[in-house]
Amino acid sequence: HVPANPPVSAFWSLTLYDSATRSMVHNPSNDAARSSYDDLMLNDDGSLDLHFGPTERGDERNWIETVPGRGFYVMFRLYSPTAPLFDGT
């Protein structure tokens, strides 16, 4: 879940990495990341929900495909973060 208006002045990105190789997840769709530059499906309040798994759930735009039997980890990056990130608001 990414709240509406994340505290960044540039953009945010989320990337899935393979636990064994430490490289981006190599999946059949050849797409391991989403960012605020993408055309994502927003919730009514401006937030969004991203989904990770081997099968699509909901809108494909918000889904990152994983590979069954392969571990992964998530890196969520905020580029040019603003004060609310640092003061917790």
C-alpha cells in the first residue's frame, strides 16, 4: 500500500529482487518494477495497492509477477524525499 502523496519531490520506485541472485526478478513478463511514473490504478483516496505474486490479482498495472519457488525481496525508494519522511508525519 502506497499512501496518497508520498513525501517525495521527484518520484518513488519499487523493485523486486531475486533473493538468490540479488538481481531484479527475472519473470516471464520481464518487468520487476513499478514507479510513480507508471500509469497505475489509484484508489479513491489517491493511494494505491501494489500486488506481487505468480498470478495477476486485480488490475495488471499494479501487479509485479513473481516466480513460483523463488524468493524475492522488495526495495522501495524515495527520490528527493521531503521533510515529512524525516519527521515521521
